[in-house]
Amino acid sequence: MASRRRIREPVQVYLDPADKNLLLEVARTTTLSQAEILRRGLRRIAADLLATKRPGASLNDLIGALEGAPPDLAANHDAYLYPPEDGHHQSCD
């Protein structure tokens, strides 16, 4: 089986002293190379920013999901979540 050789491209990065110290500390703590830390950071940011679905996108799936819900549920959700002592809900419309 032939070994696959990874081809990497060099990238130059300028860090201010605080970021350089942070990078060195993470490298010391994790025993990862500085390059590997930067690669993992890039991948994590890309996963967050380039996700196919943005946060909250699944809320569209909830529209109409509750059959038989009161028609004023959205406007008066607190009244349904925290009913009066007698337990009866009255529409606020």
C-alpha cells in the first residue's frame, strides 16, 4: 500500500505579543505544535461560520407543528405557560 503524502502550504501569520504568548501557552499545555493549534482553530471557526444551517434556522420547522393549538398561543404564550390559579385559560383577543 502506497503511503499518502500530505502536501502543505506555508502561511505566514503576524501575531501581537499577547496572541503569541497565548499560542505558546496552548502549545505547552497541549503538546500540539503551533501550526496544529492554528489549523484546529481555523477548522473550528470555519465549522461555525460555514455551517449549512445558521442558528435558529430550525425554528421555521416549528411553524404549524402544533395541531389544535389555541390561535392566540404565540401572542399569549405566558398566559398558557403560567395559568391562573383556577387553571382556566381565556383568550386575550
